[in-house]
Amino acid sequence: MIVPEDELKCPICLDLIDNPVTIPCGHNFCMKCIVKYWPRTLSSSYSCPHCRKSFSRLPSLHPNTMLRSMIKHAVKSKGLKPNSAVARDGDWHCDVCTGTKLRAVKTCVNCLASFCDVHLRPHLESSVLRLHGLRDPVSDMQEILCKHHKRLLEYFCKKHWECLCSLCLVKHRKCPTQTVEERRGVKEADYKRKLIAIKTQKDNIQEAINIVEDTEVEISVTASQFKADVTKHFVDLGEIIAGTQKKAIALIEAEELEALGQTESVLELLNLKTQKLEECEDEINEQINETDLFDFLKHKLVLPPLYETEQLPSPEIKLNGWVVEKITSALIALKSILNTQLESVLDLQETDACGLSFDSSTSSASVLLSEDSCAVSVEEADLQAWKDYVVNVDMGFRILCTQGFQSRQHYWEVHPPVDRNSNWAIGVSYRTASDRYRTLGEDKTSWCIKSRVHMKEAAGSELPSQGLFAYHDGVAHEVPQQYPRNVGVYLDCDRGFVSFFSVSDTKATFWYKYKVLFTDPVHPAVWLREPKSKMKISEQSSSKSQVSEVMD
């Protein structure tokens, strides 16, 4: 028995019925569709979505096993696809289907029509129709038609880089052309070559990544070994010092015991003499107190010899200080080695200012860099025509150095503009600061020393409108009014601070210090405004040792 395709579809979802059930009026629906439909009705009665027959109470649902078997047979014999074949919003529908439109799976460029799975079969089975060109469905058939001649676009002009129909070939007869299929083949081959080149580059990059990752592991292992070796040497040195200290203390204590034994013997002898003298003293006092004259005269005292100037024992008992002297001398020499030789080795790891250079990618087009990228200046051309620059006196040009620091200590000096009536700033900044025109110190990502000349004074501020100031996050602190020959910047990433100095030929004067926990690499930076003003990184950091002493 042949059943029309529309009768196998649910009136609610318009798809093949899934798990069919029959309601009292005789119509069939998907179980989940009718269950979802009825609770949405606002009336107290229930009605059939197809014939609108009303029911006073919720109708009972009866599974339709025969209809289920018919749907399964239709799916196998006709190739229907339940739950996916019906065209939805946004799908391109089949041009042959009548009634409910199924989703198109291919478009024939010869028939200029789109077909679903069922109606596409002739193009797959017929020897003639198999020669037609099939492509993915297009929502607008005009895409594959010539807009001038309304014919199929079958060719491609390589000179004008456009698709052509057969009539367009006359106009492009002198141009190199290909069929669209040939062009696709050429383009696909080119893309495949590019994919191979990309894969090769990716493989090379991955190989380089692997090498770098292996290097990282090797660095970590080597660093761990270095730390273990250095720690062992210091532990051994500590044990040697502790052992020597223990022996020295034991030797001093032995000498102390021997010297105290000698003093004990002398004290014992002197105490014995004192005791005998006290006995004589008591016996004499007893005779003096004798009241009987004859007894006093008859009693004869036997006394030891008494000397007014008797030589008493007074030995010079001293500790032997030569051991302490030798140990002290050796420890002083050891401390000298640790303070000079080891520090000189560690100081070699510090970055020298000569390695700094300005990064042109962080500067504006109005900033000129020297050939060695160590000096910057402002180009005067067109500045006065720039309204924002003329009106906003806080607008200038920010430039960062290429080098960024996140560990150890670093020191560099910068020559400020010679003209003392210049606005400028020297400091450090995160590279994330993207504003090339805003001055340093006005945000949370930069710290600086700034020279302000005739700048706007903030409302309520007690600071003068011009002078030298330390700036961070828009907060200013006035520093001594001494125009510097150089501005020195001392950055200690490990201890977390940045300090600024006024540097002359013979002296470095401390200005200001910010305590900072740096979260990203920090870059040396400058900001300048006036035309022809120039700033330069100093080649020699002559005050580095003085600054280090101040910071330590």
C-alpha cells in the first residue's frame, strides 16, 4: 500500500512522525510534539492541532504501531530522513518538492536548481545527468549567473580576476582564461603547496620550540646544579668556620682554666696567711684584755715573724692572645675576599647602560631617532598645525627602550634637554602602556622624574606649576630645584624599587624612590614635548658606584 508522504508527517513539526500516537479524533502526531503542544493552550479545553476538534479534558494518547511500521518502510524505500530532512529557517529548500519542502543538499549548475536527497537521485543514477556540475547549495542562484547575460559562469579571467559566462569570452578573447573547474584545480594546487609550506614552517618552528624548551630544561638543570654547588661550598665554608670557631673557643677556654687555676693557688696561699694573722691578732687581744698583772707578765706568746714590708705573691697571669690575633687576622682577610672579589664577580652580571636603545615602534612619527637609536628629538614640522598638540600642554611624545628588565639591578643615565624651559620626563614604564602621547607618570604603569614648565596646575594642588617633580599615577612629589646634567635611574627588580638621582661630574644626589612590586618587564622610557628638544642615553655611567653605595 502506497501512502502519501504528507500523511507520514507530523502536523506540528512538519517532519516524519517520531513515536506516532493517535488522539480520539483520529489524527496522528509525534508523542513529544503533542505533549508539548497542549500545556501551551490558554483555554480550559483541549483541541486537535490539525482539525481543531475540542475535548473537555486531556485526551488519551494511543500508540500507532502500524503507522510506525509504515514510516520505517518509507524511510528505507524512499530514502527519507526523519528529524533532519525538512528545510528549517536558514536552509535552502529543494526546488522540486511539493507541499512540505525538504532541505536541499546539492545545487546543479546546469539545471540551475537545488535538490534534496530524494530528487537528487536522477543526477546520481542517470548517465546523462551525471555530467552536470553539482555544488553545495546556494541561497541565491544569481551568485552563479552572469549579471550581464544571465548565463552560467563557466570561465575565469586570470587578468581581470573575475568569473565569465560563454558570452563574456568575446570581450575577454585576448585575456588568459580557464574553466572554473580548471581554475579551482590550479587554486587548490596552489593552496596545497601553501599548506605544505605552512606545514614545513610549522615543523621548523616546532623544532625550534623543542630546542628552546630543551634549552630551558637544560638551563634549569644547570642552574640547579650551580646553586647546589655554590650552596655546598658555602656550607663547607660555614662548617670550616664553625669548626675553627669551636677549636678556638676550646683553646681559649683551656687557657682560661689554666690561668684561673694559678689565681686559685695564689688566693689559697694569701687566705692561709690571712688566717694565721687573724689567729695571732685574737691571741694578742686576749692577752691585752688579761686583768691579772702576773698572769699577763708570765704568759709568753709564740708568734710568727711579722714583717711590715713582706713580699706577697703577685704573679702576672695573662691569657695567650696570639691565637686570637691570628684567627682575627685570618677572618678579616676572609671577609675582605667575600666583600671584594665575590662582589666584583656578581657585579659583572649587572646590565650596563651602554646596551640601551630606543624602540622606534613605540614612538610617534613626530619623533626622530639617531642612527644608533640612543638619542631622540622632536621634529618641528606640522606641530603647530596639530590642534590637539597646541591646545593640550600635557601632550607630548613617549618613547620606550627596546630592553625590558624583570630581575637583578640596573643603572643608566639620560641627558635631559639643554634648554631649561623644556617639558620632559625620564623614568620607566610597562610596555603595555599604549598611549604614545601621554606624559609619563600619569598612569599606574609608569614612574618618572618630570620637568614642568608653564604647565597647568591641578585644582586644589599645593605644588607649584613648574619645577622638578617625581610622578606616578598622577601624584606628584616636588624634588630639589637643581637642573641636572644627567638624570640617573637605579632599578632594583629583585628588591622592588626604582630611584632617581641628579648626576653631575663628581656627585650623585638622591632625589626620590618608589617602592614597587613589578609584575611585568619594565622598560626605560622618556617623554618630551618641545620642538627640537633632544634627549640622549649616556654612554658612561660614571656615578654608578656612588649610586650603588647610596642604595646599599
